[in-house]
Amino acid sequence: MMLFCPFPIGTCLVVGVDASFWIGSFAGVQNGVAILRNAQLFANPGKPVDGIRPVIRIPICKITFVALAGDKDCKDKDDKDDKDGKDAN
């Protein structure tokens, strides 16, 4: 669980598991699992395996690495890009 100590809630992370990795917003650790929000699974070559899922629970024992992802990799699906540069809310 020390892997996640430096990361505040909402940080965009890459979490490695076996021969793939998840990219999503860190939502906490509970009962031995890391929780990512709006996460997508990728194969090691970098191709998406599946669509974005609202919540993913990854057992800590299955995690092989944790790294920061770029903000563009972790855009909330609720965020809307407004062409005028105005906030969508």
C-alpha cells in the first residue's frame, strides 16, 4: 500500500498488472485493493483492450508497478471539451 502514499486522490496513474496496465484516476485503497476511477485497460504494447470503466478495483498483490500518467491520459469522461475555452459547468 506504500506504493500509493505519495499520490493524492484524483491523481492520474498508470498501474501495471501482469502483461497489461490500467490508466485511471486514483480513488483510494481499501481492504487490500487499489481503486481507480474512469480507468481503461491497455495491453503492454499500448493498445486499448477495452473501453473506459467507471470504477476498477485492483488487488494490491497483482500490481507490478505504479507511475504517474499524463493529464491527457486521464481525462474524466464527465469533462467536456468546450471549443470556446469556457468551462462546461
